[in-house]
Amino acid sequence: MNTHARALPALRESGKPLGKSSALTEKFRRLGITRREDLLLHLPLRYEDETRVTPIKTALDAALFGKGEEEAANSVQLQGAIIDCQIQFHPRRQLIVRLADASGAITLRFLHFYPNQQAALAVGNQVRCVGEIRQGYFGAEMVHPRFRVVLPDTPLPESLTPIYPTTAGLAQPVLTARIDKAISDTPLSETLSAEFLAKAGLPTLWEALVFLHHPPADANAQSLAARQHPAWRRVKLDELLAQQISLRRAYRARREIGAPCLAASGELAAALVRQLPFDLTRAQRRVCAEINADLCAPHPMQRLLQGDVGAGKTLVAALAICQAVESGWQAAFMVPTEILAEQHYLKLSGWFEPLGVEVVCLAGRQKGRTRAARLAAARAAGLIVGTHALIQEGVDYERLALIVIDEQHRFGVQQRLALRQKGKAPHQLMMSATPIPRTLAMSYCADLDVSVLDELPPGRVPIRTRLARDGRREKVIAHVRRKVAAGQQAYWVCPLIEESESLQLKTALETHARLTDALPGLRIGLAHGRLKSAEKQAVMAEFVAGKIDLLVATTVIEVGVDVPNASLMVIEHAERFGLAQLHQLRGRVGRGAQESSCVLLYAEPLSPSARARLKIIFENNDGFEVARQDLQLRGPGEFIGSRQSGLPLLRYADLEADADLVETARALAETLLARFPEKADQTRERWLDEKEALLKA
């Protein structure tokens, strides 16, 4: 029942600003509705069947006694006369209404109600109500059903009733009325050819939208619910197409920007390779060639380098840095943590300084004279390695031409942009050991070039993953003792360093003390985020040098730590970690020739999601497969993170279920941009409008 008497606010047509501001306009804006197109693209969450009325006795039998399965839907529509309406105060103030038809009666109960609702439910009024029947305090009842007053001969609707996503203070009838008004206006123009739609078995976008807002009573409920009806697929294709068009336009725009051409002879890179005790893999050589071609181009490189843990991404980045330095320019290497910055600095300076290239490390905790000296050195150094300190005020570069960002998903859009602005259109290489599944990469990285290191260095022994209940802790400790006795090293990772009664997690401090008692004679170190930078570096240096047998640590060792002699990883409370983190931690071992293992120590009972994560990590060593299943569990929004990606997330398309549509949209985007740019603009503006600004960061 629509109890709103005031006029609805005027939403803007395409490209036109909103009219006079109002509270209701603000509620629409909260839903992302500022234009007519936004109303049309605001699609139902679900539908209710109000095309028929079920006799009260039939509905009661179906709901309470399981009779008549066709009537046993979650929601049912009843119609009858109000035979009683009164306010009761036991056990709390509530409106109790009795509705009757020729077959029986039922109670309607309202815990929250207004005087106008009470008046509408006056004795004698004919009412239609929709809701769930359940056994309650007053017997069979409906609690807070949707209702409206009707005449005995009021016709039933001919289509299913849409239920829309809404916000506080915006009632379904108000939203529905505004959407229906938008539908009655001029249809949206079609941007895809009739031949393509016929071949694909899809309706026009306008036909799809009209159908989804008011599907007929005989519509296939299962395909509607699964969003696989042709109308849903047409809408999802259009959404994916808009995203692909916008990303490809951003890609083309970047290629029109001038950038330093880093066409070096390759002598510095060749010298670096000669000093390595191993050969490059085929995958590394292929990716280096791709990056080399980008760096020689007169426009900025925007390349994402993906590779599983241990695939050799740092070496590929180092060879790209060689190209920049040999061309007379600088490179900056940004990482998310200080311990990782120190690890990279030690590795890269070991490679570059024998070749005469100065490497400087910048970290946020450097103060006073040390910081001043590092800043002065950074202005002219060939390579600057550091954390977010690289983008702080006062950090300047004379000729920055290449940016490398490790674990790029750990940085926000603005941080990546700030580093880019330190140079004049520098080339950018982003690296990630959290592989992005193919459909996600196609959808969210269409404005980037993507290189994949799909080959591990030879001699790598697969890591064996084991699951152990917390009750088997003593056996795990005994396993650590055997490994150390054999001359190997181990990690023991804990998620927190302070006591948390709510999570009941073992702290690194407690675990260090207990393991010291349980393993007398072993050299046990401790590393966590609260240690000062120098203390962390000292602990890690001792572990790398083999002076520590067992390193108890928090996730500060998640990435970058490379100790070939460490062959055992124990992860405490593994059920609390995400899949990407578990895979990263597991990758800290298996870097030497000996067999390595990762023990996931978990506490029971396990939640269904925790059980699913442990099963995936136990069964899969391939990071791309772990990432694919992680995407299925979490969805693209949580997997990639809108803050990190800077991209508007998809509302309707599912990258796993609709992988074929992603492929189609990618091809269509190229066709429209090349042959029908005005139609490409129509599609892009229809879906993105102001949201497209996010793509440019």
C-alpha cells in the first residue's frame, strides 16, 4: 500500500543534473540512482507471485502440514475481509488482525505500525496480503505481511511482482512507481546489431529490461532466480561490455602519452645474468622480451607480472631495471612492508653493486641524519628500494623512468598514483604472487598488459601440505625436532602477537615461550610487527645465516623471505587465514633441493568457510587454481578489492558463471570502438557515468 502522498523527486535524464535537492532524492542517490538509466538498470532481487490468490485453508495446509506442495512456496498471497483488528499489549504492544475468506481465517501480526496502517486494516475492509505463514504465538500467522486495501473485483496483476534492493526510508511502492514511470518513457536505444542478437539468442536490451522488471506469471522461475534467463544474460553482457569499453579506452589513452624510450644495448642485463648461479627459465626469458619491447616504446608501460610463489618475478624486475639504468634513468621498487624492503634491498644490491649501480633503501622509520643521507643519495641513485616512504613528501628523483610495485594489490590506488607522479610518465611494472584468475584478469585488467610466469625454476620439489588438529600439536613439535636434527630450519607462524579472548588465538609471544620449553637446545627466534626495524632485520639475518633453527613469527614473513634451508612451515590457527595468505606463507619453504612441507594446525570446530579454505589449500599446490577457487568463495569484490583495484565492481555479471560473456564482451568492445564509437560511448555512459573516474587512477 502506497502511503506516500508527496511527489517523487525529479531524477535527471541522461547527462542532466538533479533538480531541487530533497531527502527522497538523497535516498535514491544512496542506491546509485541519479538518472533515468539508473532506474532502468536497478533490477529486482527477487519476485513474488501476486498473479493469483490462494485460499487461506489451502495456504495453511501447505505451510503447516506440507499438503499441496505447489502451494508451499515461501511467500503466498491471500485475500479476505478484516474481521477483527485490535492493539494488544501482551507480551508487547502490537497490532493483531484477523483476516478471513470463505475457507478459513489467519492472524496478521504487526510489531511496528502507524495509525494510517491501523485505519487501513479496519473491520470490513477487503485486503490482499503477501507474506510467509508460520506457527507463532497466536497460532498460524503472518508477521508484517505486505498488504493493500482492494475491492472484491480488483483485478490481479498479470506479471510477477518485483522486489527491489532499497534503502532506509525508501518504500518498495515508491521505488516501483518511479521505475515504472521510467519504463513508460522512451525506450533505450540498442547498440548491438540484430544479426548478432539473433545468432546469440538474446533479446534487445530494452526487451530484456522490460521483461526483468515485469516478468509474466509463466516465466521460468528457476532461470530467473539463477540469473541465466536470456534477459538476464543480455543485461550482464551489456554491463561487461561497458566495463571492457571503458578499460580499453583508458588503455588507448595511456598509449598516447609520451614516455622515456629505454632502448638499452642489454649489456648490463647480460652482465647480471652471467653472475647468477642458475639459468633463466623459458617463461622468464619470454616475459623479459615482452617487458623489453614495452620499455623501448614511446608510451608508458602498464604491465602486470603474475607468477606463483618462487617463479622468479624479482629477477625479471631486476632485468627491467637494468634496461632503465643502462639508458641513463632511475628505477624505484616499492614493496608493502619494511622487512620485505630490506630483503629486496639485500638481494638487489648484491646483484647490482658489483655492476657499479648504486642501490638505496628508503623506509618510513628512518630518521634524522640517516634519512637525510638516504634522501640525498636517492636523488641520483640508479635504484631506490623502499616502502610507501618512496612517495612521501620530500622524496625526489632526478630522472625516474621505471616503477616496480611488488604485491601491487596491497597498495591503494592513490599510493600507486602518487609514485607515478614522482616521474614524468614513467613505465610501470606491477607484480603479484596472488595469481588473478583468467576471467577476473580479462574483466579487471583489460587496461593493462599481463605477463605470466607459468614455470617454476628447475629442481623445485613440490611442497607437501598436511592438516593437523590442535590436539596433535605434540606430534607437530616432534616433527620440528626431527627436521632441525637433520640440519634443516623451520617457521612457526602465528596470526596475532597480543592476547585476544574473543578469537582465542595463540600469540607469537606465548608460542615462542612454549616452544622454547618444549624444544630445549634449539635456537628459536622471534619476529613480529612490533619489533623495531633493526631488531627485525637482525633476527632475519640470523635466520638466513642459519644461526636460528626455528623462527616463530607473525605474517611479517608472508612475502619476500627466501631461506633455501627452511623446509618446514607450521601455520598456527590456519583456519583464520585467507587462501591467498596461506598460499603465500606456504611458498616460504620449498626453495631448496630438499623435500619441504607445510603443516596447517587448526582448531575445531571449523566453520563451513574455514573447512572449504583448508580443503582447497590441502588439495592444490598451483597458485592459479587456488586463486580460481578463492574467487568462487569470495567473489570479485573481496578478491581484488575495490580500494586496491580502483574499479567499479560488477553488479550483475558473475565472472565464473558468465565466463563466456566476458569473452564475448571483450571482442565486442574492440568492434564497437573500431567501427561504431558512438555506440561504444552510449553503452559506457549508460552503465558507468560518474563511476568511470575510478578507472583513471
